[in-house]
Amino acid sequence: LRPATPAAVDEAAACLRAGGVVAFPTETVYGLGALADCEAAVRRVFAIKGRPADHPLIVHLADADWMDRWARHVPDAAKALARAFWPGPLTLVLERQPHVLDAVTGGQDSVALRVPDHPVARDLIRAAGALVAPSANRFGRVSPTTAQHVLADLGADVDLILDGGPCRHGVESTIVGLLDDPPTLLRPGAIAADRLEAILGRPLARRDAGVRVSGSLPAHYAPATPLELLPAETLWQRLVMLARQGLRPAVLALQTPPAMPPQTQLTILPAEPERYAHALYATLRALDASGCDRILVEAPPATTAWEAVRDRLQRAAYATAAGARGSAGT
């Protein structure tokens, strides 16, 4: 692990050009970087993460001018979104150029592109070339928002970890598909859908576009501790039930409950979506490491501003909910 000084960035770029794998900060989460045109390095990223081979990666560019090298056709809507939000936490899915590796696209005819808004990330990409950079953690687990999270998850599996401090947004990029008309929201993220729609001048489609993208599996972003996502009124009932069973629950909430069992660990996050998102993954990691038996999360509001947070929590809770459904059916 190295502070992200100019010398360390140069060292990381040399490592990447030699086929290495480097973890580095972006404004969303820490990425596990490899040259996007080096198949051996890309496959090593999959192996380190334990990522399914058909789950595509996002190619990180230094500038919007690089799009034409990776996309066969860039429609006007893509150009408008890039002008408005790049560099920034927006990923655009476009028709791929023939040279793009199948290992990067998951064998699809599309490629996902973004320009990160972090000086370390952009300096590294300029020095090394376009990078794939999925979150620097084991597949399906909570994404890392600090270099220490990466070290705890991946340790010596990574050639170098650049420490650029905590990530600014704390949740992954918004993904928009531009293979059809109208553009489709494929994953909510750090840029709310209404901001994208204001640039496009029309609503985003919300249908299943049949395109696989990062972070779209039902179970994802999950701590090892079972997590339940519940409305506030149900959460407090569930809390009492678990405490009576002798379990040690932890609660992640937007408000302080009127009363709690004494063994409960309570964390209150801001009732403001951007600040909540910034703290979410670090908080889930801390609760996961606390020794609690269950994490109960108060469901956030069902509004567009909270869409990315709700998406991450629903996926984090999926395995627990699926297990409960299976038990109920036996």
C-alpha cells in the first residue's frame, strides 16, 4: 500500500504496462485496475475477484475523446451526457469496436465506458492507458471506499495499492445503455436519473434491455453477516424478536427508535441521500466486523434521489431474503 504520490502513480503505471494489477481510487469506489487491452491482466482481475467470466467490466478512459477508440458508434445522446457529466460517475454502454476483448465485454457486442473524476485515476490512465477497474474486493461483497478496505479484502493478491483517501461518492457509477432509443437506465448510481433526463430532454427507459452490466446481479454488495431491509415500523418489531432469541442485532437507521434492547448496536446515517451513500459501504463493513448476528437496515424513502442507495441495499439483502423464502417454503 502506497500513498498516491506522483512517483507512486508512475510506478503503478509501469506495473500496469507490464501486465500487472493495481488498485486505485476513483470518486465512486476503489477500482482493481488492469490494461483493458491486455487479456492476461484482465483475466487476472477476474481471478482475483472470483468474478464470473460473463460479467462485463467497465473501461475507464482519461478523456471523452477516447470514446471513439472503444465504441463503434457514439450517438448524440451519449455525446450530450458525456459533455454534461464526464469526468464523473456515469457509465455509458455503447456498441463496441471489434478490437475490444471479449473478456472485457463478457462476450457481448457492447462496451461500458466512463471517465472517472479523481486526479489519481486520470493521471494513472493517462500514463498507462485505458483500464478495466471493477471494485477492488471479492465478487459480490461490499465495495471498498478506502485503501484499507482493499488491503483487508485482497491483500497480497494485488501488485500495488494506491492510497488516495476515502472516495467522494461512495457508491458506484450510474449506468446508461445507448444501444437503443430511448436510452435505458441499467444501474442507478451516484448521478440521479432525473439529472440525466434533464440533459436528454426525455425520460430514461426502465425496461430490461437484455444487456449484462456490472453490479446487476440480484445478490451483490453484501456483507458476510445476514442483512435485512425493512420498513421502520417492521424493523423495530423484528429487532425485539431477534433480541428475544438471544441474538445480537445491529441496526442501521435514519432515525433513533423510541426504545431498543440493550444488546443492540445502533448506527444512524444522515437522512440525505448523497451523505448516506458516502458513508454506506464503510458503515456496512464496520457492522460486519462488529460481531453482530444480524444487520437490520431501515428502508430509505422510495424517491428518485434515494434510488441508488435502495438498489444497493436491496441487493445486499437479497441472499438473506431468499433464504427466508426458502425456509418458509420447506
